[in-house]
Amino acid sequence: MNRILILGASGFIGNTLYKELLPYFDVYGTYNTANEHLQQNQVMYHFDVAKDDIDEILNDTQPNIIISSLRGSFEAQYKVHEQVSAYVMTNDDCRVLFLSTVNVFDGKYNLPSYENDLLLAESDYGKFKVSVERIFNELPKEKFAILRLPLVLGVNAPRIVQLKQANKHKADFEVYPNLIISVTTAHKIAQQV
């Protein structure tokens, strides 16, 4: 049975993946925000991307598949992804699924982008995701997959929560008129993974 480690399993997308995969696989995950339920869960590991070393969790769980849906400082995430890449490279039966973003193409906002197009990010977020994709692109092709996600919606999606809060407090919410975007749901992503 495949052993899966989800980095960021308490987040919006990570938690949806965890719930979808748990009935079929041996699934472990990381969380950062203190949560009594997660602390008592034998398969969840507390992990602060800025302070903790991921190698201990990797060695303890010995995953065949690592799914990265981390959040946190870009610098800290970058270091964690370097460690994950090294682990995947030295373990024959291990591969990584990196949840990236279509923001790696946000510098081409006037043109459609396709999977094999050259990356051109303008935003800091897009540039960061490009840098992590480069780490994993150094691995053999069968050892990684990069999933470039569009805007992901759902009941507790961060954007939906922000919109609800802005409405509640009568605050401004930034919109982009005439912007064409792609969207999906966290549940649909979990089904496809």
C-alpha cells in the first residue's frame, strides 16, 4: 500500500486531499496551527516550515508519495522543497506531487498559457512557484509531477472567507473587471490526484 505524506494537510486543499485519500492509502500529514484534534491524531505531525526540519518527518513516515501543499514564508518553503527533492532523489520508490499555480504564467496576462509554454511570472508568488518548480525539474521525470492549479474555490476557500469578511465589515474587496480566469474546486482536485 502506498504511504503518502501531505505537507500542509491541515490547509484548505491539503485537508481535502487528506480526506479523499485516507480510505484508500496510508496517509500522513503535517499541520502548523495548534489544533487539539490534530495533536491527538497519530498520523499528523506538527511542522513549522520556518523552524522545523522536514527530514525527521520524512524518515519517520518513509513515504512513497509526497504531496506538497505548503504555505508560509517563501524562503522557508524553498529550503523544505530542497530537502524533499533530496529525499525523493535518494529513495528509489518515492516521488513528489508539487501543487503549483497558474501564476507561473501571470506575466503573460494577455495570452493563454499552455503546459509546455515558457514560464513567465510577474508576481512574487508566481516567481516563487517557478523557483520551486525548477528544483523538482532537476529530478528524473518519473519522480515528480507539477500540478498547476487555477483559482481553487470551496465553502472554506481562503478567497471566499476573505469575501465574506469584506462583506461583513463593509470593506473593499479587490476585483479585476474583464479578467478571464480558470477555477476549480478542492474536491475536484482531490478526486483527480
